[in-house]
Amino acid sequence: MHSRDPDETACPVCGQPYDQRIVVERGDRWADVFGGPPFSVLSKYSRWCASRMDAEEERQRRENEQVVYLHDDAPAGRR
């Protein structure tokens, strides 16, 4: 489970902590990025944010890249 430590890097879109960060490049296929069927990822994360700003590397990504921040905002114990 994701800790809610205030020192964690926040999502540059919504300002909230995120559970996973994925860099997606134009031309990537779903299987290349997530490695499973879409429903497996879509059902796990309740919110997605996308930006060219890479919060972990503190820089803008290239024009053909996006960083996807996956959030699990479910109440504790849902899983």
C-alpha cells in the first residue's frame, strides 16, 4: 500500500501523492507499457493524471512523451 508521507514527490497535475509513475512515449502499445489487459490496470487505480512534467526527475519530458501518474484513492482495506 502507498504511504502518505508528506515528503513524497507529489503529482504535478493534482498535487497529491501517487502510487505509480509511468513514462509513455508516442507509439507505445498498451502491452508495452502495462504488460497486461487494460482492465487489470484500470480497475486497480481510481485516478490517472498525465503531464509532460516529470516530478521524479524534475524536468519536462520530450514532446513525444507523457508521464502518467496513477493514484489509488480507495479507502484503506479495499483490496
